[in-house]
Amino acid sequence: MCSPATKVVKYLLKTKNIGILCDRASSSELVAYSDADWAGNRDDRRSASGMMVRMCGAPVVWRSTFQKTVALSSTEAHYMALSECVKEVVWKRLLLKDLGSEQTGGAVVYEDTKVP
């Protein structure tokens, strides 16, 4: 039986040619996407939230979770998902500022997968 560390090393060796590419031609500004369903969990009627934050065309954060509270409308479900996404963008912008790569201007956040 393999130890967890051995499994990780084997996985890394098998996937060494797989990665996430950063497009130098893309803007280094953060771009975020947020979406939610409404009461999608049939057991407790909680809504699912999803988000992704990209930088240089590559995803740097992605997450899908059930919301902690039951939303009373689809608008409320989308608002809660958007709120969590914006918190993540603010945190990433502060991190980039601390690393000497401050983001100027406002952040771009698309909601409900409507991308131009």
C-alpha cells in the first residue's frame, strides 16, 4: 500500500506535462465570474454558488459550494454568490499589492455567466 506522499509523487510524475498556461498577451488585471442556482439542493433547498477568478487568462481561483443560508429568491442567491466572489477579488488585489503588483482601476466581475 502506498503512502499519501508516494501517491502525490506518482500523480505529479504522471501529470508533469499538464498545467495551466498564462497568456502573456492577456491583461494582468483580475477578471472574475460568478453564478448561482436557486434552491438546487433538493434535500435542504440551499443554492449552489460558483466562481472563478482569472489573471493573464489563467484561472487562479475557482470554487463551487452550497450557500450557508437558504435564499428566498434567485436574485438573493445570485447576490450571495456575487458577494463571496467580490470578497475573493478584494483579497487577491490586496495580496497582489503586497507583492508589488498593484491592480489599478476597478475590478471586472461578470455575474450569471453573461460574458461579452
